[in-house]
Amino acid sequence: MSPPLRLVAVNFRDPGHPEAGGAELHLEEILLEAVRRGHRVTLIASGFPGGARELEHRGMRVLRRGAWWNFNLIARRALRREFRDSPPDLVIEDINKAPCFTVGATPAPVAVVVPHLFGSTAFREAPWPVALYVVALERLIPFAYRGARFLAISDSTRDDLVARGVPAGHITVVPCGLDHDTYRPGFTPKSARPTVLYVGRLRRYKGVDWLIRVMPRLLARVPDAKLDVVGDGPDRPRLDAMLAKSGAAHAVEFLGFLSGAEKARRMREAWVVVQPSPKEGWGLTVVEAGACGTAVVAADSPGLRDSVRREVTGLLVPFGDDAALEQALVRVLTDAPLRERLARGGVEWASRFTWPDCAARSLEAMLAAVPGAGARDAAASGSRAGAAGGRRERREGAAPETVPAARRGDPHAETDT
């Protein structure tokens, strides 16, 4: 019988990182699918204060090396050193901060996961020297990963890669899945006040400042409206200062990090969920909102125009257009039949996305980079099924078994994917 495949994934953060977010959740689901099939999986990620240098997480080995600020510089060296004597069959690199250029570090082929690339949005977040550095690294991707297989999570990300020079035939698009146990319609009534909800990391490039800028205009037309903000991040002080000058502070509440169950409850209670980002990989929160039976208003930007169906699950408005965002919010908050129609559309749309389907299709797309992987994958899967003896697999999305428990991080902490 063919031996199982040895897979090594490289990502800035592992699932136990305090700031692990949607990109980490996405990669974790794919790697857990490989573990379920009987393959041997190692994840190399950056270290953080208090984090173990090596641990076991849900059947995969996790190695933490370097730190967030130098991981893309040392990842290639760590990969070469750790697997000098026993090269893997496949390296999976997740590019969601900056590329680590893992091609050639081992004899193994490389498959690349791309939630989204920053491009010019990097200048909204970072000082220009840092943003310029990130943009320069991203421009090298088509050349540094020539011949690699790419996995994109939306048509927008695929189109971005193609525009940069990656052959379309090397890219597979598989949208993200959804935790339907948590994000689902329920019996939670809508809030008495017209409530706008934002869920995500508070970073400059997320566009929350645009939403706060529009709040006084919204209150002039819907005086009892309120905005709840779920999440935290380094842009919070700037947003607080903006809010203090806006005259809308009485109608805005920052709720910080909340558990998945509490976020889902807030989504069900809200009248509309807003995602104002100028660029996303996919837009997981807007699909989660739809699954909870809540209408969406979002920027008509890459990723979000893939995850929001215009006039079916939500309204899309040009990024940065205050009047358009104001009008869309007023329209949803004051038109009950529209809200109900968008909510029904959101539930139907969200039902198409599951993590098992996403993980299986994503893994198979990347294993295509390995000669003969199909037979070894089938053999490993059969061996795993036999060894399991009918035992029930641990429920997907549950808390990790061996990661130090303090906090796994907000599922939307760093990126909404």
C-alpha cells in the first residue's frame, strides 16, 4: 500500500495565535481534511509571546519559528532546515500577509493559497515604506511561483492574480465554507432599534472610518438608528477620536471581541450587517450574516462583490461614496419588505457553502501538484477509515485539543477572507 503523503503548510499564524483570523480558519479546515484522510501534516508559523515552540494540534504538528515581523524572511530557511533529511511531498504556502517564497526550499512542489493580495490597499494601512515593501514582494509572485498551482477563494482574487501574470489555468477557485451550526436563522427577535452591525478587525484598511463618517447623516434620516461594532484592533483609538468629533457617539457602541455564538446572536438581532472594506478575499462575515437571516450592505469591492449577490442578499455601494452608503442604509432600515427579501436570499445563498465541501475541493486542487497523489490519497483515506473503525470524527470548528487555551482569536480578527 502506498504511504500517506507528507504535507507541510507555511502561514504567518497558526490556529492558536492570539490574532488568528479568517485566513487561519480557512487553512486549518483544509489541513484537517488532510489529517482526516490519513496524511501527515506539519504547519510552520510565526511564534508569539507565551506560545509553545512546538505542539500537536488536532492531529497536525505545529512548529513556531521567528516572529510576525520577520517570518517571511526566515520561513524558507526554517522549511529547509526542518525537512533537510526527509523532504515533504507537497508544500502549501498561504500568502495572506507577505509571500515567503518557499519554492525551491525543498524538492517538493508548492501549492499556493491566496485569500487576497493587498495591492494599493496596503497604503491605507501601513506607513509608505512598509506598504511599498509589501507591494514590491507581491509583484514578484508570478515569477517566484512560476509553475505552482494556486488556490483562490473568489473570482476577484483569481482575476487579480491573472492580471499580475499568473496563468488562469494554474488557478482553482473554491469559496470559503461556513459554520452552519453557529451561523443560522433562529428565534432571536430583531432589535427594537434599527441596528447596524459591523463585525471584523479594526484596521485602517477595513473602511470602518467611512461607516463612522456616514453615521451623522444616517441619524438625520433615521434618528433612532444605532451602530454596534464587534471586533478590536490597532485602529480603535483613531476611530474613537473620529467618533468624538462626529456628534454620533451616543449611537455607536464598540463591543470588542465576542465569541462565535454571541456574534451570531448579534447578527440575528441586527437589521443590517455592513462590510465597508475596499478589498476582501471573499467576505465571510457577509455570508454569515445572510445565514443568520440578516440583510447586508457592503462596498462594491473585490471579494465582497463575489460574496454579496446584488439586490438578492444585500446592497452594494461604491467604496468611499458617503451619499451612496447613507442611501443604502436608509433604504434597508426603513423598508421592511426589502429587509425580509434580502434576509431570505441570504439564507438560501449561505446554504451553498460548507466547510467540508470547501476543504475537500481545496485539498484535491492542491494535491494535483503531486505526481501520483491521487492513488496515495485514496490509499491513505482507506487506511484512515479502517483505523477509525466507525468512530465519529470530532466536530469541525470545536476548540482545539492541545493549543494553549487562553484565546484562539476572533474568527475575523485579522482578515475577513
